[in-house]
Amino acid sequence: MSDDPAAIYRARSAAAGGEAARLAGTIDRVVNLRLATFLLAAACAGVAWWRGWPLLAVPAAGALVAFAGLVVWHGRLSARRRRADLRRRINEEALLRLARDWDGLGLPAADGLAAAPPPDEHPYAADLDVTGRASLLRLLDTTTTPVGAGALAGWLLAPAEPAEVRERQAAAAELAGQLDLREELQLRGRLQAGARPDPEPFLRWAEGGGTPEGWLWLRIWAWVGPALAVLLGVLWLAHVVAAPLWILALTANAVVGLTLAGRVEAALSPARSHHRALAAYADQLALLGGATFAAPRLQRLEAGGLQAVRRLRRLDTIVGFAVPPASALYLLFQTAFLWNVHVLVAVERWRAQAGGQARCWLAALGELEALAGLAALAHSHPSWAWPDLDASADRLEARGLGHPLIEPARRVDNDVTVGPPGGVLLVTGSNMSGKSTLLRALGTNAVLAMAGAPVCAARLRLPPLRVWTSMRIADSLERGVSHFLAELQRLKRVVAAAEATTAEGGPLACYLLDEVLQGTNTAERQVAARAILAHLAGLRAIGAVSTHDLTLADDPATAAVARLVHFRETITNDGAGPAMTFDYRLRPGLATSTNALRLMELVGLSVQ
């Protein structure tokens, strides 16, 4: 098979689609056979009764047995077809991620977490597209559970310590080569129909205590009531007692069961809401038992996951015995046996024995899914590098750095260095030339690196960083905040973070500022921007600033701390009018041209 990830995904998708089509044809034939055997059984039984030919009962019984077997076979074939359809979809989604086709990718699998807005006041989430429709999380998100999606989002939103990053890298690198295991992990998670419930209520219940009011007496009556009804029934049938007292016992059972039904059902609800989800969690964790891992992180997950499988499956089995209140059998089972009380007793026993470990089990599953997401990114982009996170480094050095959310066929990569502290990378160039994209490429790859993921670069070496950005600034009519004030507030947080790092130590602050203070007049902006850059250059921080204001570097103080790079455009005129193109290649030095007036001409606005 080809080593090209796209070719691998296409081949696997085609194989799964072919299997699904073959199974669909077999299912159609089985359906016809089911109908034929049922009609044969009905015909033989009807003739045997109408004509009084008892021997026809034999083929009728045989046809019924065949019908039952075909029903079982149909169910198994349908399950296999669903698995094949899901495998096809999983590989199609991998292709869509490769093409950065966010519309085709559709909604995230794990309850929309990947489409959620970033947290308010986050240092970089909104500017760097960490969450949302076309985002880093969407690129990585192969998760199927809320805990998996939450773990992956948490890794992208909060940089990890270097030791943690290296452990994630080793685990993800090992999983990258295990495509079958990662596909099966997704498949087992998706086999449960419908959205996954939020596990937090279930976990709070598992870790908590408390039982329905009158719990001891209810448990006693759950055994005494049905036993008394049976005893009185036997005595009545044996003519030991003349009155049908068993009716009174059943009536008492019904009164007790229906009176306390609400409390019993409320106590069962947290576990019942995760019925089937529990089995799916166990099936996913069971994959850890069938593999041998070298990465320490995966070995720890394997050790903790095997115990969880048995416990989660047991709880799922217990909850499966509960009769829903909407069922036609509910009144009968409650009256005769106080059935759900016995189920609740078993559930409470499970909670006492294992409930305190449930959070760790689901956390292990979430971590496994998050690592699988990092591994899928590495497998889909074999040319991407695992970053070298070096605590002794004082700068970010990248070769062939690109923006990970841009389709590979359109992406332009550049070599770039940010740092050391005491200087700033000043990126100049005309509108649309690539300045903002470069800053976002730096930020997104730093976020990926600090999450333990591969990066969109041929090589990346960087120190532990805390990224802060000021790019997409929005005013707020509701809060009475103008664009300029909103940007000042954002810059204040960036400067405060750099000052705190300087005073307290810890990872370097990395600031990425796009068109500083564009919400005020040119003269004041230049003065303020130069002051901010000079102040940041004096702190324990590294960063890059973009601007199309070519005079910003004229100030001697700025020139002393700024390292100048630029993008340029090419303007041609082939007789049909002027045309402007960009190569998005980063070059040293200050830009020598602007293009605002030319762009106005190109869109048909007069500049006379």
C-alpha cells in the first residue's frame, strides 16, 4: 500500500464502502427469506388446523425455527453493515481534514465541543482559531466522547510542562503507526447511536452518597413483600387459608412501589442516563488490553484501563435490568417483585465498591482519545516535525513553518526566528501580503508544540512558552467599549503577562501583535506603538509585531530592538489592466512599497 496518507484513507474508505454494499445485498436476500419462511410457517399451521393434518405442524415448526435463525442473522448482518459504513465515514473524514474541507466535515462527533466559542479573556484562543468551525481542535478532533473532546480542547487551551509534552509526543508518535487501533477506537465510540450524555452528573453520583428516604425499610420490604405474596398464594392454593390474602400482599407491594417510585427512579437516573454509554466506554478501553505499548504514558493508561472494563460493563448490565416506568411491564414487575428496588440495591452496591474510581477511568479514556487525535495529525502529515522543546533555548527557531489550517496545496512555508528577549521581530509589508498569516502560523504552531502535537514545520526548536496575542479586536456596544479601548485592554493583559514572567520567572511570554493600535490616528499610534515595543523588548519575552506602517521602524529606539522582515507583492499589467500577486515569501529587511491605492484601483474605486 502507498505511504501517501490520502491514498491510504481512500483505499480504506473504498474497501469499507464495498463491504457495506455487499452486506446490503445479503441483507435484502435475508429479508426475503424471512418473509418466505414466515409465510410458509403460517400456511402449514393454517392448513394443519383447517384440514386436521397434524403432521403439517412439523414443517410449520421447522419454518418458525428457520425464521428465528434468519432474524438473528439479519441482526448480525445489520451490525456488520453499520460498522462498515462507519469505517467508510471515518476515513472520508480523514480525507476532508487533509483537504481542510470544514463544510464537508460537518459537526464534530463529540457533542459540538469543537464548534464551541473560546473562553472569554483567553490569551490566544480567539485570535489563533483554537476552537470553532475551522480550528485546530476541528483539525485534531477524532474523539467520540465528551471527556475525549474536553481533554483535547484543554491541551490546546493550556500549555503543558516540558516533561508532560515529551510524554504526549512519545505516546502520540507510537499511536500514529497504529491506524487500525485508532480507527477501531473511533468506531466503538460511534456505534452508540445519539449524542453522548455529559458524564459530570454521573461522576458526581458515583463519587457521592445518599439513598432514597426510608432506604432500609424499602430494602427489607423488597424481599419480604414478594416473598409474603408467594407464600400466601401457595397456602391459598393448598387450601391452608381460605381467603386469597396474597391479593392483599400484592396490593401492599403496589402501594409501596408506586408511592416510592419517584425516589427510586431519581436514584437510578444518573446511572440509567449512561446506559449503553457505559458499555461503549468499556469497549473502547478494552482496546488497551489487546495492544503492547512502549510509551510510558500508554503503559499507564493500559494498566488503569483493564480494571475499568469489567467494572463499567457490570454497571451497564445491572442498569439494563431496570424496567423503565413507561414500559407496559413496569406495573406488573413492581407489583410482583418491587423489581427496580432490587436493581437499585445492586447499583448502590456497585457505587460503594467502584464509584470512586469512575472519574479516573473516564479520564483515561479521554486521554486515550486525545492522544489518538495527536497521532492522527502526525499520520496524516508525515512531513510535519515533532518540535524540540528545549528549556535552555531563548528563541523560537523554525524551518519551513506554515499555517496548519491552510490546505497543504496552497500553503507557503517560511523560515523564521523569534527572539531572543531584548528584541522584536517586526513584520512589514502591504495589505494581503501575508503578515497576519505569519503571526498566526507562529502562534498556532507554538500552541500545537505546547500541547504535545506535531507542528506544521520541517523543524521547530523553542523554549517553553506562554502565548499572548492581540489580533482580532472587536468593540462592544453593550459594554460601551470602542475598538481602540478594547485593543488597549488587550495590550494591557499582554504587557502584564510579560511583566509577570520577568518578575516571577517561568516559561517565556511570547506576544504576537497584529497592526498595533490601529484604532487611533497615525501620529499618536506611532508614538504609542514605539513605546509599547520598547517596553516589551526590555522584558523577559519574545515576540513578533506586524505593521503596514513603514515609518514605525524609523525611530532609533525601535530600530535598536527590531529585526526587520517583510513580504512583497508583484504588480503586472498584461494589457487587460493591472494585476497584483503575492508569493507570501518572507524576506529580510523593511518593505519598500504599499498597495492601498493600487488595491482601490483594482476594485474599481477612483483615487483621483
